[in-house]
Amino acid sequence: METRRDDAAPPAGAPLVGVIANPVSARDIRRVIANATSLQIADRANIVLRILACLRHFGIGRVVMMPDTGGVRSHVKRGLHQSANRGDGRFPAVEWLDMAVTATADDSIEAARRMAAMGVAVIVVLGGDGTHRAVASACGRVPIAGVSTGTNNAFPDTREATVTGLAVGLAAAGLVPAEVAFRPNKRLEVTVAGRTETALVDVAVVAERYVGARALWRTEGFRELFVTFGDPRTIGMSAIAGLSAPVDREAPFGRHLRFADPAHAERVLHAPIAPGLILPVGIDAIARLDPDRPVRVMAEAGSLAFDGEREIAFTAADAPTVTLRTDAFRTVDVEACMAHAAAEGLFFDRMRAPAANTSA
């Protein structure tokens, strides 16, 4: 079987995969408050290289990446250059989008928009909830595959990147049927003062009318919470729902929680708001959040946080509403892809004849 070098041109019509690696995820104040670790640039680049190797294993010959000024690109280029010098053909051909870099979430949004226009089969995302939210807002119906490299990683599942890369390779190469490889996801739409924003996991309403450091970690200001899902195994705002009224990612509904002062609340929940940071939260009420039914925010003023980060201050005149949408975007179902591959024997070398049965 011929091995193609990583810098060789792939055949016309070959699947194209996009990679968006946020070099500055997991740098917010919660990393200081909770004594959490930060993933270094070299580690992020090594994750990318592992994913690229997995894509190449399943015949993906071309990958397009988001450029950055944080150092990920230079580290990845070094790994590609070393592979080319060895002639091992371990990686696909990699190119970077020709776009301005701002070192903000706008980079991920612009990259996702361009990749979707290029017709990529899948976009692999390295980041936390905020990065995935940015990509999902611009990728349209292109499926995304998440790799956790943020502070609070409620949306992207935590697993070895090699497994994610293999699943993406299987899906992009068409070795797993689309109805198995991709799954629909819920999203929250927030309308406030004539604008609409989205969140993948949660929308929190807090009392403070300022954005400040953006990240949420002071529970005394919590007023309301809307979630697409609540998993007791996660951290962050959605963990409050996960530990009080869990709801699956696949469930056709979400949750709406109202908070109270922990000093006077009848129910006080201790939730992991950030890595290693467990704080008390007073629970006033929990309701089911049904799809396509706008719910008015009860607080008269405050600010809105999307997937753990404060972004918009509001007053009663702004009348914010939150609506749950189902089948809003698609992701690669890693578990389903790997299970299908195992059942179909896709990891066996099909170039060899089966061994003779000598047990008789």
C-alpha cells in the first residue's frame, strides 16, 4: 500500500477537515482563584499533532487550521517539518487560513465561517465552553468535535485527543454512516435589547451590572440559570443543575433554576463552580425548560453570562428572554463512531487474508 508524504497534494474531492485550536483558553481568573493548571502551548500543539496523525490514518489528506499568534502554529509546523524530513508520511497536508488574527473569540468565529464555506466535513475544536460556543455560532450544519482545553469544560467531553481524532477520521472519511456519526445538540437563544446571543450549555443571570473579569465565580450574585443539560460529572454553572435536577444532553428539554440567598434559602446546594472551588448556592425553584417557548428573565437588572462568562448588562427595559432550541447544530458522536468501527472491524488490516483455522 503506497504511503503519501504529508506535503503531497491529496486527490481531488478528498475529505477536508478543519482544526481550530484556541491558544488562550483556560486563562481566566478562575485559574487563579481555584489553583487550576493551565495547558501550555506545546501541549496544545502536541494535541493537534496527535489528532492530525489519526486523521491521516483514515486517509484524510488535507487539513486547514486557524492561524494564531500564541505559538500553536509554530509548534505544529515544527512537528510537520520533522515528519517530512523523516519521510514517514505520518501527517496530512496542513494549510492555514489567510486571515487577520485578533487573539479574541472573533478569530474562532471567522475561522469557522471560512471553513464552513470551504466545505470541510468536520471542524475539530480545542478550547473550553466559550471557544465551542464561538465555533458553533458560525459553523452552520458542519459538525464539530470538541477537545477539552478550557477552564470549565461542560460541553466538550473530556477524553484522550487520540480517540477524538480517530472518530473524526472515521466520520470524515465516510466509514461511519452520517446518521451514526453525528448527533444533534440543543442551544439557548437569548434576546435582549434587540440583539440575539446563544449559549451551548448555560445562561446565567447575575445581579452585578458589569462585565469585569467576565468569568463567574462569586455565587452570592446568582439570580437565575437556564441550561440545555445538567450533568453531575461536570463543573461550572451547569453543575448546579446537574447536582439538583440532572437532564441529559439528548433530552428534549432543559432546566430553569431560580436562586436565593444561601443564608435564608430552604435548600442550599454545594456546587463545583470552578476547578477545586466548591461554593454554596441557595435554590429557590427548579422548572422544566421546554423548547421553542421564550421565558422572560425575572430579574429587573443585572448581567447575562453565556457558558460561564459575563457579556451583557441589562435593565428591565431590555426585557431579556431565553429560548431553548433543539437540533441547533451537530457534533461528532465519538462513542458511536468507535463502537461502529469496532463492530465492523474497521481497525483490522483488510489488506491481509484471514489466518487459517488450525484448531481442527
